Amino acid sequence: MTADATFPDGFLWGAATSAYQVEGSPLADGAGPSIWHRFAHTPGRVADGDTGDVACDHYRRFRDDVALMKELGLGAYRFSISWSRVLPSGTGPVNEKGLDFYRRLVAALREAGIRPMATLYHWDLPAALDDRGGWLNPDVAGWFSDYARVAFRALGDGVDLWTTLNEPWVVADGGYLHGVLAPGHASPWEAPIAARNLLLAHAAGVEAFRADGKGEIGLVVNLEPKTPASARPEDVAAARRADAYMNRQYLDPVFLGSFPEELRDVFGEAWPETDPRDLARMRAPIDYLGVNYYTRAVVTDEPRAFPVREGRVPQRQATHTETGWEVCADGLYQALAWVKARYGDVPLYVTENGAAFYDPPAATGPEVEDPLRVAYLRDHLRAARRAVADGVDLRGYFAWSLLDNLEWSHGFRKRFGLVHVNFATLERTLKSSARAYADVIRTNGASLGPG
Ligand code: IFM
């Protein structure tokens, strides 16, 4: 395939969201609170005091949103299920009304000819489970697989692409090492424990799927190529540590059955010994890997950046997004090629890719012009196409995000959507990036031109 050709036949074109970021009505119909509900309602945790109480009101407007997806020609929609809607206390009685929301969503998607891709965990642990230790409690793997089984049984006829966890690295790093995301702990002792329990929960979910699920199941990780800023041994070592911490900490156990050695250096005494039986469990075979890609890092040794000692060298000539991330489309190519080189021919999806750029709070015309996002999308899709041309088994691409939504601790200010949301009126307006993406989908990539 030449780099100006279309994507392979059957390539899945989608867009993604997650429950707490878009749904709103977090306690409706018998749902229990999640850690994000609790975190967002704690003063000072989320910018501007924003919460997911209303968010995009997708819980009540999902039919309109599915109509928008159809208008754009999406072949798939990646969403997440809120655990505490389904099991308000995390374990125990099932809340059928909570499940009904997802039954209705899946039916509407099927009806529109859009394939549902469901993520079981996108950061919103039931608060009742956090009260029992959350991701630090070794029982969490069992709690997760019980919940997963409920979801597989209730939605398995409509959903054939499942994901256990979204970005376990962020859960442990933001939630347990740095405390900037729920549940807001900051402890190098807790982070490796949370990471192991996430991996064990993932594996238990896969095991439950093999007994009770239909279709395919995979894991979604966020990858960031780490390039040393210089040939200095200190910078080279820092880039290796950063790569081990972010990229290999989750994938080595899943694909190779081991943890990267560098993590002992990163965590020192806080790095626990691993039971070989746990490592064997974590290696449960998956059907695909989802890669979320946003940026890369040029790394220098920074002893004050405890515990990874990763300094990031700003690339002053590059464009940066509103979240401060360098735009580097080639990093997507590198991430995909790296997975193939290190772990073999795993079927891959880009499950998230996108950018927050400044868009106005209210649309003033029939469409919101977002030229930077149009260019971002074009360049990253070209990079994905080059990866396919070079033999990467990439089966689909999901833009992050379908809608502007609650960007976690940043609140509603950081807009990633292809579709603009006016958070005062909840009105949806297509951005020019949505139109450009619809063209890509319609032409299976040919509209990207050569490159
Ligand atoms: O909004 C998040 C999403 O929930 C997980 N991946 C990264 C996105 C942008 O920060």
C-alpha cells in the first residue's frame, strides 16, 4: 500500500467518550456515587468547581447524539459503562435501571448501524469500593470480574468489542502517585500496588469474558514515545525509566509476563516483589490492544521529578495544545511501530487521539471553525496510514472525543470534541473537524491526500 492510498477495507472509523465525562445524571435511576462524583464535589479538585452532574447530558440526549454519529458516518462508538450505575455499591445487587440505559444506547447504535465498543472501566470506581480500599484492596480483581460478568450477560448480544480498562497508567499515576485525579492519593508506596491490582483486575475480566462473553476483549493503554534529549548517559537512562514507567509497566506483564527492571530503580523500596502466579495471570491472552496517543516526550534527567526523574524538554518550535501537549503526529507512527516491534503482530486500534484547542464557549455560526484540530486529525491519520503501509495490523481509529466534555480536573475548559457543546444550553454544533472526519470516513482515508 502506498502512503496516499485508502485504509484497508473494513477499517473501523469511530469516536470515543467516557461515562463520567459526558453522561450527567450520575445518581439517576438508583445509581450509586463514583469516586469521580465525590472528587468533583470536593472543593478545589476540579477547575472552576465543574462537576459531571450535567456534563453533556448524554444520559438523556443519547438518541440525538447517536443521530449525530450517523450523520458523520461513524462505524463505531466507543463509550464506557459506569460501574456504579450497574452495581450502586460496586458489589451486590444489580440495578437493572442503570443497565437499561446501556441497553437502550446499544440498541440505538445498532439501529443506526454503528458498532458499540464498550469499556468496563474508565476511571469511575464506585465510591463504596473506594471506602473498602479501592484499587489498593486485593479483592478488587474479584469485584471487577463480577461486575464484568453482569455487563457481558446483559449487553453481550449488542456489544462485540469490549475493553477491560482504559489507561491503567493514568489510574495509578494520577489517582495514587500524584493525587491529581480521583481518588486523589499521592504515594509512591501505593502506586505500584494499584498498578498490580489493575493488571489483575484486567486479567480477571478477560477470564470472565472467556466464560461469559461474546466477541473480542482487549486492554487500552496510553503510549508516549520517550526520546532522550541528548546522548548523555543520564538522559538516556531517564528516557528508559520514563518508558518503563509509562509504556512498559502495563504491556510487559500482559505480553511478556514480566515487569520492566527499571521500575525497581524508579520505586526503590516501594517496589513490591511479584508473585509469579500473579504474573502468569496477568498474561491472559487478549484479542486486541487499544492505543491512546496524544503526544511524545523529549526526556532529560530531572532528579527533582520524584520518583521517575523524568524532565520534559519543551519543543519550542512545535505547536502545543491547550493542555500543553506537543503536537507530534510522527509519535503516533512510532508508538504503533514500537508495539509491533516489541510485542509482535497484535491487532491494534487507535482508541483515542485528539487535541484540546481553544474553541469559544458558544458557537456563533452554523459550524465552529477549528483549523488546528483539522490539521491535527489529518496529520495523525496520515501517520496511522503510514503505520498500516509498514505492516502494522491497525484495524480502526477512534477520535477523542465525539463531544466537548468534562476534561477531568481541567473541567469543561479544555475542549477535545469534534462536536462543540455549549455547556450553558447543551446545544451541539459540528466543528469543521467533524466535517473533515466525515470526509475521511466516506473516502476511507483518500480525502487525506498523500503524505
Ligand atoms: O479525556 C481523556 C480521556 O478520558 C482519557 N484519555 C485522555 C483524554 C484527554 O486527556
